[in-house]
Amino acid sequence: MNFFSLFRRKPAPRAQATVAANSPDEPLETIILKTLVIVYNPIVEPSTGKRLSEFMRWNAVEDLGRGFMSDILQASGGLVHYQIIERIDVNAFPVKVDGRAYDAESYLSVLRGDAPPLAPAEANYYAILKDFNILSRVAKNEIDEVWIFNFPHAGFYESIMGGPSAFWCNAPPLQRTDAAKRRFIIMGFSYERGVGEMLENMGHRAESIMEKTFEKVPTEANLWRRFIRYDKTSPGKAALGNVHFAPNSVRDYDWNNPAAVMSECDDWFHNFPDFKGIRREVSANEWGNGDIRKHHVWWLTHFPKTKGRLNGVSNNWWRYIADPNNVSA
């Protein structure tokens, strides 16, 4: 069974509506993300034909993709569906911004610690845009976003945005990409890592997009800033925290902290936007006792996904996270 058949879904068509800034009637949208998958997985052992992922005993992209898509479908309440339009397997190492690239021998030397990684480290996104005709395909609505599966030292950001009025998406926006005619995101997923790290990439994407979405909302009405409160910075007023900080975290990635703190997480999940003032004690057992994937699913699942609109912002935050074209420039 190939990657296309493993991943393709046939959800309902995307809903369309024009609503007032504070309308309670804005419908929920089913969002279909037509996705191009590019896999850099070169042959590194010619005698056996083994590609890098197999040679290093890293993860299969099929397994990673399935897990990620399933988790996002769950976290979004069934609203976000990925449709894999095409998978392209590349038997080469991506070119860096200075034109250099690893070959099998030089890359394996870096992994063994016998040589330093190439510097500058960043991959040449513009070469990729050209080689795979990405701007034209986005402009023609053939694809909505791109996933690039890669490996340590490949030089890809976790996420990056291009297109007209592209903005920070955990990386500086890609310049000179207006030919796409609309915004698009390139996700960088490492098959050396797991689904949890893929969700971390998505979480930082969500943070960037929601910061932009709420940037013109007055502080007292900025629900995003309320959502990401955690006890260390907002004692007694924790909500969901952010990607790196759970409600009770005291440092980065502190997802296994047994300390109990008060959180309004249930109010967000059950009552948004009509908060009831519900708060209760939570600790690490709520989000998997340190498991990165479980924490991120827990966090993403609490993102609002209800009908209506407040202060010009949809109560379904997934419409922005999945499609940055819905964010006001």
C-alpha cells in the first residue's frame, strides 16, 4: 500500500460563510489541507540500496504521517483533514543556502562525530520552491501546504510561511513568494524523531499564528494571552500554558511535574466562550506524565472550536492554525 492510499481522506467540502464581527452564528468549517509531501531519504549504502532512514534505523515516514494526521484530526474535533496529493521521494541531500550539500560519506562522518556539520546550516528553500514548482501549485489551488521529511542537520525550520503578506511562523517569512497568490506553510518533519516532535512543530506554528490573529485585540479581550497562562508567570490564574510549559511547569519541557496547580482548562474545553469560572487542580498525570506526544495532544485538544465570533476573531481557532489565509494581514 503506498503513501497516497494510506493517507488520503475524503471529508466534506469546506464551508463558506460571511458573518459579522461578533456573530454567534458563524458555522464550524471542515478544513481540507491538500498536502504535498517531499521526502529527502537518500541511498547511503549502495551495495544494499539502503536509504538513510533504514540504515540509521530511524522512523518510517508512513508511520509518522499516519500518527500525526490522526492526532490532529482528534485534537481539532474532526475539523482538520489532511489530503496527501503527492509524495515525492528524493534520492539526494538538500542543497544548503551556499550551494553545498552533503553526500553519503560526508553526512555519515558528521553523525559519527568525525566532522562538523556544514555551515551555514539552512537548506535552500528557494531551490526547493523552484524544483518542485510549489508557488505555481499553490496559486492553482493544487496544494495548500508542504511537508518536508528530513533528518538531523538537514537545515529545515519546524515551520515556515510563504505567500503574500506571509508572517513569522516560528521562522522568518519566505520573501519573494507572492507568486503563490496566497499564504502557505512548509512543515519540516524529522524522521529521526517521533510524532510528538511533529506535534511540537505544529504547536509552535499554532503559537505564531494565534499571536498574529490576536495582535490587534486589546489586552483585556485577548483570549490567546489568557489561554497560554501558566502558574509560574500567572500565579493562581493558569489556563493551558504553551507548547513548552504545561500549567504547572517551572522550566522548558517540564511536562512531568507532579506539583498540583489550579487551572481553568475545563472551562476552556467545555464552556468557551461562555466561561463559568470553573477551576480545579491539575498535574502531570493530566497530560501523560512527561510524554511529549500526550502533552501536545492534550494542549491542542483544548484549542477552541465552537461556533461564533468575538472581537472579530472566530471562536474556531483551527481555521487560522490550519489556513493562515484566514488571518488578517
